[in-house]
Amino acid sequence: MDPMRNVLADWTKTIPESEIRRLLKRKTKYYLAGGLPGVLPTKVFPKILQELAEYYDKDEKNVINEFQYGQTAGHPGLRKVLAERIHNNDGINCIDGEDDWEKIFITTGSQQSIYIALDIALNPGDIVVTPSPAYLGFVTSVVKVGGHVVTAPTDTEGLIPEYVEDTIIKAEREFGKKVKMLYVVEDSDNPKGTTLSFKRREQLYNIAEQHDVIVICDSAYKEMQFEEKIKSMKTLDKENNRVIYASTTSKEAAPLRVGYTLMPDILFTEAEKAKGYLDLCTPTLTQRVAEIYYRKYIDQYLPSIVQEYKENKESAYKALLDTFPEGIFTNPTGGFFIWWQPKGEKAFSFDVAKFNEEVLLPNEVLVVPGKAFYPPKGHSYDPEAREIEPLKVISGGMRIGYSFVSKDLIDEGVRRLGKLLSEQI
């Protein structure tokens, strides 16, 4: 045994490398795996950098002030711009006061805001209810900080409120602890691509209120909608005491590693404290790039970006309909992903991870296996028995990404995937 193995913390022995991080290292012609943004406003960033260069040339103090440690909660200029946008575009009315921009909290990517929220709110053993399947960056982080994941069923429209409420009730009875958090991705969720109707958002918010559960509302794909946007659950949280609203520049601008969060006031000070221990502050330079983009350019470039993603989705979806074997799949109204799984028992017995390595990779295709979107350990709610059971993983599911490669390659790749899948199943 490696003697240094004993140096490592316990969580390193139970949590594997991220499947998506691992797959990012693989190079294939038909890359349908990671959710990499493939449509970026490439012409605008040189303009922004030139604008900043001219600003820095005017006065050396401008350089000293911005190539410098900044406020842990974020650069004021960016926080003001985002507060105005969230209020005007998303209808969130708890940031409409003159100084309410100070409620916006900047993080180094929204992944950091998720981790911080878990870090400051969860004690070992606290229960967190998540969709089944769910974003792996969330479920794995819950386990890392000592939380207990219980997955709730989803359909092609997202989380099912009736089952979420029963999951909360049964989990509290089963484990003798209160459910602390509910995780929701309202718009074009990762990995399934489902979007919750406003009715379901209202139902989930009311369930959270009734059972005194904090909601983490991950809004990473809210701007990447091909149809009319639905109001966020955060609009129901008029007193700003229930919902942690987290979003990111990565999908709507570029992966600048700038996230932004609006959280209940009681959590803000603790979040600022926790972030200070992680990175002291998010780099001011990337925040300034984001500030200028949101203030001057986003509404000019975003419609064409979203349209291109829509065309990519339509290409992938048509190819799926033409070539895939019988199964359950989604037809996203936004975002980066389509989900497919076989019907019946094969959803749990077919091993997409093995299929990826042995069949898809030699054919220049890559997807993300469904089992990547489950925690390393936890429990699941069984809607038939209406009880909590050991973690149940849909290993036969797969996330098909259409965001990165060209429309033509998406069509070719998904058709090749469908043909290989049909031969296997």
C-alpha cells in the first residue's frame, strides 16, 4: 500500500473522479459528452478587452485597482448590472431597492456557489432531496460535505411534486432527521433537459414552505431557452428567505468562471466568510469583462446564440427519432442536453459506461453514461412502493450533448449513436 494513502481525507477514498472531467480528456469526432458551450460571441470579447486596455492606459491607478485583490462578495459594478438584469428580466422583486444590488453574491463559477451553500448549511447526515438523475456537481458535493442524498422521481417534465413531498415525508420518517434542502434545476435541467412548468414550480415552492426546506434553484440554463421563458421559483420568494437562486455566465456569455447568486439574507454573511476561505475573491478582470458584456452586449448577441443552439437540438432530436431503438427520451425546450434511456428493466441493466468504452469510442462517438448523475451513495424514493429504498441508478440512461460540435456533426454523430445502440439493444 502507498504510505501516502493514509494522508488523504476519507472523502477521497469514496468519491471518484468526475465522469465528465474524465471524458473531457477524450477526443472524438462526434463529441456528444460534455456540456461545453460551442456558440460563443467571439467578436465581442476582443472589443471588451480593447475597451479595458484603453481604460487602463488612461491612469496607472486603474491597473493597480483592478489587477488587485477585490471584495469577496464581488465587484460592485458587476453586482449592480446583474441585480438590474435579474429584477427587470426575471421579475425577482426582492432586489428592487436602491442598495439591493448588495444582495448579489459573485462566485468563481456557479459550481462554487453550490458548494458554498452546502458548506454553510449542511451538517453531517443532513438530508438533501434531488431529482433522479441530477447534476453530478451537486449530488457529489452533497456527499463530500457529509450530506445524505435521497433522489426523487422525475418524468419528461422534470421533478414530480407529489413524489417530492412524499420523499420528504418518508425520508424524515426513515432516517429520523429533517430534510434540509431540495435541489431544483427549473430550466432545461442537466442531465435530462426538462423544464418545469410554472404550476410545478409553484407546487414545489409550496411544499418547501410547508416542510421548511431550503431550495437551491440552479438557473444555469435560464437564458438558453428556445421558447418563452417561465418565471423562476425565486419570484415566489418575495421575502428572500427560502430560495437560493444561482446562475452563471458560462452558458450565456462564456466560461469566464463567474457565477452569481441571490440567497436568503441570513446566509449571505456566512457565504462571504466561506468564499474567503476558498479563494479570497473572484478575479476582478474576469468580472469586469462580464460587467461590460452584460451592460452593453448580451441582448445584442444572445438571440442568435440561442437560435443556433435550437438548430443543434433540432438536428440531434430528428436524428434520434430516425435511428434510436424504443426508449424514453426528452425533447428539450432549451439548454444543451437530450436524455435517452431504454424502457423497462433495461434502464437499470444496460451499462452505458461499458458501451461507451467498448463500442462508441472506437466509432468516434462519446456520451455521458446515466450513472454519472447519481451520488456515490444515498437512497431513492420508490414511487410504486411509496417507500425509501437503497439508491437506484438508471445505468442504461445517457446524456446526449448538442452544444459543442457543429450541426452537421451532431446529425452524423447521433445517427451513428442510434445505429450502434440499435445493434446493442
